[in-house]
Amino acid sequence: MCRGAGRSLHQRSAYLNPYITPSQVIRCVIVKSEQGVAVPAYRTLAERLRVDIVSGRLKPGERLPTEPQLCGSTGLSRSTVREALRLLASQHLITTMRGVTGGSFVTQPNPSLFAESLTNNLRFLMSCGPVDGHQVFEVRELLEVPAAGLAARRAGREDLAVMRATLCDPETADLDTLLTGSRLFHTVLARSCGNPVLQMVLEPLYTVGNEREIGGRYTLDYWRRLQEHHRALLDAIEAHDVAAARSVAARHLASLHESYAEIRHLPV
């Protein structure tokens, strides 16, 4: 139980401000009573700070109140406040720096950082069974084909150069090079489409927990075909040929999906 739990509602709301108002305290008490579940104090504080961050009340780069200030305004212990800050940091909402000028600061929004959280959740779902590779490929086919068309309109020189650098010869490249290059090619393609939301949703789909195990089952012909598709797709994007980029992407994803279906039934 957090400190001060025995105080009056008025006293509690006074030291919880500005993060929990009296009405919010009442609402929290009612929810706990109805559900019969006690919400840890650090989660309550983290949620209030999270709301302030995602609503824009706390701006990117803005410093949060210090730990002593949060302890004083909430009545919570320092360890509880630290746990709340650790939770926000794990969600990539804040960055904590040490030193005299350190503290906790609102993170600058970055689609790749938020995609990382989705990636971990997707890996967990795939490892436990609710999600399988076929479902992942279905989503990729829905999203990556139009993303290729957007990339043909918007991709910059730097992105094109990175995608070109991922191309390699399957005859001489090792498995790690092939896997890393393929993943990076699609990751940069998603970034080059110029839509942060699409990038954030697509990036987790390129990493599965057992990709090395699966990749080791593919034949040399598979890797040759993959490299051919990547070259054709890159050529279409460089030429700003939207229709060609979408067509190659659709063909490429259909081929990947078919290959996955063929090897997933092989014994490990």
C-alpha cells in the first residue's frame, strides 16, 4: 500500500497533484472496488505521466519533475517513483540521464523505437502459438505492396544506397549476411515510404524469433530468387515506377509466402 493511504480523500488529492486530481482518485477507488484488483502505485503514477506525454502536455525533450519532486507531490517512496520511471523508459517514452544536468526527459518520437516494442510482442505471440508465419505474411502482403509504391515516389538517395548495399551473391555470402541483408532491405524500404505509421507497423514483421533456423532450411535457389526480386524492386523504386514497384513487391511477397509454406512442415 502506498504511503498516506489512510489519509482523507482531500489530503490524498493534495499531495497527488498535479498528476492525480480528486475526481481521478475517486474514479480509481471505484474501479479497484468493482474489480477487486489493487493497482500498484508505481503503475498509477506511470499511467498519469504516460497520459501527459502522449497527450502532448509534456513535450519531446522536456524534463520531467525530479525524483524528490515526484515523491513530494505524490507521497510515494523513491523506489516506487523509480519503478514508475523505469516502466516509462521500457516503453521508450522517456530517457534517463545521470549527472548534475541529468534527469528523465521525454523521448523524441522515433518509429523504430516503438516498432521495437511491437517486435518483442510479435515474437512472443509467435513463440506461444496464437500467431503464425502465414498470418504475418498476409499482413505483409496487405501493407508492403502499397509501401513499395510509396517508396517509388519518395525514397531518397541515402535509402536507395543502403538498399543497394544489402544486395549480395548467394553463392559466396554466408547465412548471417543473407538474413541481415534481407531484413535491412525491407526495413529501409518501409522507412523510405515516408509514412512513420506504416514504418512502425511494418518493421516488426521483418523479424521472427527463429529466423536463423528457418533461413537455414532455404535452398540456394531461394536465395538467388530473393536477390533477383530485391534487385528488380530496387530498380523500379529508383526509376520512380510506382506500378512496377507494386507489381514486383507483390510477386516477391507471394514467393516468400509460398517458400515459407513449403519449409515450415520440414522436421527441425
